[in-house]
Amino acid sequence: MRNWRNMINVRRAATRILGVPAMVWGVTGLAGCSGTGKASALAPGTNPKVVAVYESRCGSCHVPVEPGTRTREQLSTAFVAHRKRVRLGDLEWEQLIRALTQLK
């Protein structure tokens, strides 16, 4: 019960600071937290660490890139800035680029 109250208090505080969009975000955010274990958008056989980073980090600042929608060059350019925020090794970055340039 206490966790529920804390969640409501956080939403109320966010609403006071940010306005109505925070309430809408809170409702849609709760709907997305069901933890049903959706299938990864990345191809099967992709490095589990790369899949975990894609599922947990990609989309926290922007809409996640769907596999097959960007070229290798576009991804390489975009990932220059991402390397500062997401800690992956060179091989893992290459695996992520490869996974995102392939169609599932």
C-alpha cells in the first residue's frame, strides 16, 4: 500500500510542476509497466547485453529505432553522441549497428 501512495505523490508533484502532460504520462507509463516480457525487436541470436541495452536505454530519450529503418552510416553518425551515455565496447556497438541494419 505504501508504494502506491508514493507513486501517487510523485505523480501529484510532477503534475504541479509540469502540468497535465505529467498526469497523462503517469497513466500511460503505468500501462507500459506490466512486465509481460515482450519479444525483442532485435533479431534472435543478438548478444544478450546488446539486447538488454537496446530494450532498457533506447527509447528513454527518443523513439527506439526499428531494425531495418536506418543505414549503417546513419547509425554510426548517431551513435557518436550515444557513446557518451551508453557504455558498450567497440564490438558491442558494432553488433548493435549490425542488428539495427538487419530486418527481423
